[in-house]
Amino acid sequence: MIKKWVVIGIIFLFIGTCIIPSVTSEQTRGKNIITVDDEPGLADYTSIKDAVNNSSRGDTIEVYSGTYFEELITIDEENISLIGISHDLVGGDDTGQPFISGNETMLLVKASNVTVSNFRIEKQDESGVYDCCIFLGDVVWTNQGNDSISNCTLGGGGIYCQAGGQDILVKDNNISHCGSSGINFFYTRSFTVTQNIITDVRLNGIFVDGEHHTISANIIKRCGIGIKERGEYNRIYRNDIENCSVGVYLYDGFGNIITENNFKNYSKIGAWWEWYILCYPKNKWQSNYWDSWSGVGPKWILGVLVLWIFVFIDIITSPIPWFEFDWHPAKQPYDIPTINEDGGTQ
């Protein structure tokens, strides 16, 4: 009799599991993994743009090693992860970061909480829009934030962000041979730019126009200016800047701290800062290593003091050569571990 009821119970349990619909968990609802491979038949798509255009919030797009001739790939859904995989999907012999090549900007990020990682991107035509490989934001004001660009190798163009981006991470990227600047920030807030290698850039390794940014542990070589800064309350520290005419140029900004950087093999002439007398608080140079410092006393830093003179209704600016001081320069260069130009650590 007991066995009979056990059997009946099992039958009802089986029927119940068949007719009661399953409930999708919060952890998996709306999240998919979409695959891309340049060889037909192996993945969901052969085009990165097609994969992005058919993605939804929360999706991860895995792009496998190969060559993708694409441009203007636009991510406008939040919480998208675009991840490069350094091997083929099935049985192929492609290895290394997925390679994206084009004449226009290759990747446009117009949403928050977007992650882009592990791509090699080369811009073939430097005359295109914004001269960059990756563009964050829009031509109008945006409040997007919490994006991350990491472990990418960029050539012919860098990373550009404008108009309100905030809390964005740019880390472990290798950027070289750009026509204007390696990394550009305009009207932005609270970026972290760290452990990037930026080399052979015609104008600026990094250009910053914004506030409360942290720029640290970057290696910048053979650029016109290492870091050009025209914002407020930014911290620039522990960067290794070599063979740039000017290491850090402060232009029309205030309250910035430049500390514990290495300045090596720079031009011995030319201004490093321009400060408007009405701006406050002043910028601070502190404990940097200067390979031209004599080892005695403070380091003199040539700049330009700009006075505003009011003549009737006209305003005349009058620049005067002036000096700032690093009162306690470092006697030895700082050890700044970061990725090297081959992608490993040093």
C-alpha cells in the first residue's frame, strides 16, 4: 500500500514539473553571450556591427581572433560588454587580439556601463572624424558614465571623450602614432587613466579638459607634449614621461597637483604652464623627478603669468614670463611598474 502511494506521488510530482512554467532568475534574465568570428558558420555573426546592432542591455559580445574591416560600430545600449578573445572559436588558426581596421572612427560608445577590452584597432585615415579609434559620448551633452576601455592596442588614432562623460576607466592600453592626441577628454569628470603606454604622438600624449581626474602610472614617450591639462582639481602622479618637449603643460587651469612624476630628456627651454592671475587655488608641483635638476634647491619651472587688464570695455591679456617651483624634487627616478610596449609588465 505504501509503495502504491509513493508511486502515485512521484507521478503527480512529474506532472507538476511539466505544467508549471520555469521562472528565469534575476541573474540571467536578459543576458546573453553573442559570438563573432570572421570565418562563416562558426559563430552567431561574422560582423561586429551586426552583433552590436542585435544586442540588448546586459549582453556580452565575444569577438574571436581574426580581421574585421569595419567602422562606426555604435554601442547605444547600456550594460554591454564587448570582449576580444585572442584565439579562434573552433578549430581555426587565428591568434592574438581581434583586429579592427577602417578609415573612420571604428567604435562609438554612447551608453553607460559599457566595457570594451582586448582589441587591436587601427585607423587608416587620420583625416576622419575626431582622429580617433574609440569615441565615447556624443556631439551633444551626455551624462553617460562607468564605461571601461582596457587592454586595447590602438594605432593611427586614440581614445576621445567629450561632453559630460564621467567615472570612466581607461587602463592598460597601448596607443601609438596618432595625428593629434593619444587620449582626449573634453568637459569630463572623474576619469581614471592609468597604466597606459602612449608613444609617438604628434601633439599630446594625453589632453585633459575637465575636473577631478586621476592620471597615474602611464608611460608617455616621444610625444609633442606628454600631458596637456586645462582643467581643475586633477591629480597627475607617478607617470613616466620621456623624450617629450614638455612633460606636463598646465593651461588655464587651477587646483591641480602634479606629483612624483619622472620628467626625462625634455627640452630645456619653453614654458610648462600658463596661469591666469584671477584663477585660484594655484596648481602645485611636488616631489617630481627632473633629470635636469642640479640637485640643490628647488626646481624652477618656467611658465607664463597672464594678467587681465580692463581698458574701458576691452579686456587685454598681458603674458609675463614667470616661475613656479617644485620645492622638493626627487633625487632618483620613481619605479613605475606598468605594461611595457610588448604588452607585458615591467
